[in-house]
Amino acid sequence: MASDPAELFRQRGIQVTAQRLAVWRAVRGRAHITADRVAEVARAEIGSISLQSVYDALGVLVGEGLVRRIQPAGSPALFEARVADNHHHVICRTCGQVADVDCAIGAAPCLTAADTRGFEIDEAEVIYWGRCPDCATGPTDAA
């Protein structure tokens, strides 16, 4: 994989623009980032970028496999640059913290479904829910 993002884009047939590069750098620099936060980071870098341009750039990057999109239930979509493996996520029900969790059994174990229903499966997404260490040891609500 090319180390220069512009060259990486060219290799994938993606038109190189300042907006796409800024979005790429925002995602690469922060794990599990929302599109709104990507827009803030990109604006700090290049000045002006619309939220629609951010979504368009994210769509292109996700489509080309350079960025991964996850959508936890009840949460906005999150974007990350860790795409080269079959990892999962753990999310705190209290504060919303998201962390990566490697597969416990080995390479891509979740891709072997008991019954594929005729589907050709190429990806699995597992989300574990619980409380992070800070929330688990923090004060609890008194009834």
C-alpha cells in the first residue's frame, strides 16, 4: 500500500482533492470518528468543507475499502481506518466509549455461519456491549 495518500488514491482510481485528503487524514488520525467530527477536523486543516462533501468523501473511501463504517445501534455512524483485518468492537453503554477487539479464535472466524441461507458472506460485524472500566467502577445511580 502506498504511504502517500494521494498516490494511494490514484492507485484506487479515486480523484485526489483537498477535501478527500483532509477527510482521509481525519479518519486516519482518530479511531471511531463521526462524520461531524471528521468535518470539524477537516475544516481546521483546509478551512471550508461542507458536511455533504465529508459524507461524499467518506462514501468513496468506504466504497474503496480504505475506511470502515460501523453503525452501533442508537448511535451515529463511526468511521475508522483499520480495515485490513476482521476485528470487532466493544461499546460502553454508559459513556459510549468504543474500542477495537481482536477476534478471539483466529483469522476471520465469524465468517463461517451455521447457515448462510445461500448468501456469499465476505464480512461479519460483531459489537460487544457493556460498561468500560471507568463506568463500571464509577458511582451508580441510587434508586
